[in-house]
Amino acid sequence: MPSAHSLPVIDLSQADDPALRPGFLKELHAAARDTGFLHLTGHGISEAESARILDVTRAFFALPEADRLAVSNLNSPHFRGYTRIGHELTGGASDWRDQLDVGAERPAPRLGPDDPAYLWLEGPNQWPAALPELRTVVLDWQTRLAAVAHRLLQELLTSIGAPHDFFDAAFADRPHLHTKLIRYPGSAPSGADQGVGAHKDYGFLTLLLQDSVGGLQVVRDGGYVDVPPMPGAFVVNLGELLEIATEGYLTATDHRVVSPPGAVERFSVPFFYNPRLDAVVETVPGDYLRSAPGLTHDASNPLHAEYGRNELKGWVRAHPEVARRWHPELVGA
């Protein structure tokens, strides 16, 4: 069994204290460089806000199946809505969880023949009529976490000696925000323990709120270690595009979730902070590049500088049923 591992704990409030700021930046730099994962405290999100989002998450999954299926992602060309247990794939294998995917609330696009297909990833969400408060709570949460993530991204750039506002233009106007409400319903009947298979996030930053049930595991020293939940903290991890933008200097780390035992349920709410779909990711300038190792490219999973192409590829692979229904031309591309 993997041993428990304590991630670096970074207190974002220390960035505002001139006496503590140098130490904060040093610790943030080390965490991003060496681990790519950290616990974030001092973020300004109240205990009541976190409790509220977890409460509505549990309430959504407590709805009758018919109410959840009424907002199935099979209804959405934008990959929004409810995914049944076992119907999302990671690494080609089924994840034993169900979820509701929410993005920024925007009108459906009207695409011309020359428009990139990734623009379909913008559009309206689906909201269950039986839980009307869900919309307000989730969209408010998304707005709050976007502000935290943006501040953290600026501080991260400062910590490596780069311009703090380097990515501001890429996130201006229409950042691609994405929130998942997730339930892990205990052990799969098959005995498989893949709550979510091993992967790296392909974007910029992920902020994860989890309940008190463990299951998250992160690669450290060549093997997986458990990351126990820390009350009041978000688990933050860096995505592959930040690794690309820093020529491998910052770290995107493999992680997975092991299903909880028996009939124990686990709930989590990851938030993904990413730039406009049409943003092109360029190398972040700075003296740190002298120590950057360069990139190791995965021929089976090439990453593109244009953010939206990575996002669309991820959705098509994870939700092939949705892709076949709405975007058959993309399946197998």
C-alpha cells in the first residue's frame, strides 16, 4: 500500500506581508519546481463557502437518477452535464465515478466552416430543475476560485523570476473555467479500484476541494503515495501547459484517485483554471530558463501550443459517446 505523504503547505496570505513574502515565494518556487503539487491555505475562501459547495454536490447526487439523467452530457455538444458512473475514460479505462461538468455560462457558439472545432467547448450549462440553487452556488464558486487561481498564478511567475503578468492577456475576457462535481460511489463490482486513472492535467492550474475521505495519490520518488485531505486547504497541482511554457522547469505530476472501500462515498470538487481557448502558450521569459531541462515529448499524446486543441482532444478521448453523437468528425482524429 502507498504510504501517506504530506505535500508542501503554502499560505497565500503570506504574499501580502512584506516580512513573510520572501519566504513565501521561496517555498512556492520549491513546491512548483520539485513537486508540482501543494496544499494551499490562506486563500480567503471561507469554511462556510466550502461547506456549501460540498452540500450542494451531495444534494445533486442524492437526486433520483431520472433527475440526473435529465441533464446528461449526451444532450450537450459542449460536453456539459451529468456523466453516469463508468462513462468517463482515463487512459482508455472506465473511471468508477459519476460527475457533473460545469463551465463558464455562455451562449452556444455559431461556428462557420473555417472556425476551430474547439469553440464548441463554450456554451450553456445544464442545470437540474429539481435543485435550482445549484446554479448560483456553483457559478459563484467558480468566480471565487478563478480569482484565487489568478493570484496564485501571478505569484508563481514572480517566484521563478518571471513577469507576474505574463499570462494576464491569455486569461483576459474569456478564460476557460471548468468545475466538476464528483462522487466516487465506493468499490466497483469488478473489484477494480480506478476511481480516476493515472494522468496529468493538461492545462494550467487545478484547485481541488475534497471531503474527509482519502483516495488521491500522487507520484513521488517513482511510486504513488497517498495525499490525506487537509481541512481548510485546497490541493493545487500544475498542468502540462505550465510545464511546456517553462521548458520543463515547472512540474506537472501524475496523479490518480483510488476508489474508497466498500460502500463508502467520496465527494470532491476540482476547479480547472485555463486561458482562452484560442490562447497560444509561449515560453515564459526569465533567467530560470538557464536551469530548465527542456521538454520530453510524448508521441502518443502530443500537446499543442494553442490551448483549445488540447482541451478538445481531452474531452473527445474522455467522452467518446458525446463526441460520436455531436462531433463524429473528431472521433479518431
